[in-house]
Amino acid sequence: MKPFSGIISSFKQRANHLKKESYALHFAYKDPRTPWQAKAMIIITLCYLLSPIDFIPDFIPVVGYLDDLIIVPLLITLSIKMIPDEVMKSSRIKAAELTISLKKKWWMAVIFVIIWIAIILFLLNTFWFNKKSSINS
């Protein structure tokens, strides 16, 4: 078990860093110097972070945690790249000084469920229903 302790502590450090960055994103969103495109990306990122629904459910062995290991850092990284440097610096300072409570919101889950249903209906309409109508013709 000892060989894995270094890996586990590395993951814990990375998770803490991502948590601090998510706090900084909150402050960057509130900053008027942040462009609207970055604010839109921040909303997507924070909604995904706070949503109790994942793209891949965590109960699926190994694969269930891939979204937490890949999607979350990717969303945070994309959001940060869209924010001006001076805004991100001041947001990180605010996040270090003041800790906020980011709790999971169930209403965000409803938004994600609606988005998933819309995507599934779109795919069904595009691929399944169109094939049936072309077969009957």
C-alpha cells in the first residue's frame, strides 16, 4: 500500500488546487473586467462542478471517475485561459483570503437532465427516426 501513498497524496494536492481555482472562478465571474465568453464558460464549469449529476456516473467502476479526472480539470483550465491575467490574479488573491461555500445545487441537476434529454432526443431524431422513414419509403 505504501507505493500508492505518493500517488494518493499527489491526487489530494491536485484536488485541493482545483478546489481553490474553482473559488477563484467564482470571483472572476463577478469581476466586471471578465469578458462575457469567459463568464459563459465559468457558468458551465461551476454548474458542472456543483451538479450532483455527472456525465459518467461515479458508481461505474474506474470509468465513473474519469469525468472527475478529465472533464473537471479541462473545464477549469478552459475557463482560466479565457479570463484576463490581472482578473485571475486578483480572483486568486480573493479566493485565498475568503473561503466561500460551494454546495451542490439540485436545480442545476434539473438543467443537466434537460440538456441530456434534449441531446438524446436530437440524436434519436437525427439517426433513428430518419432511418425508419427512409426504410419505409
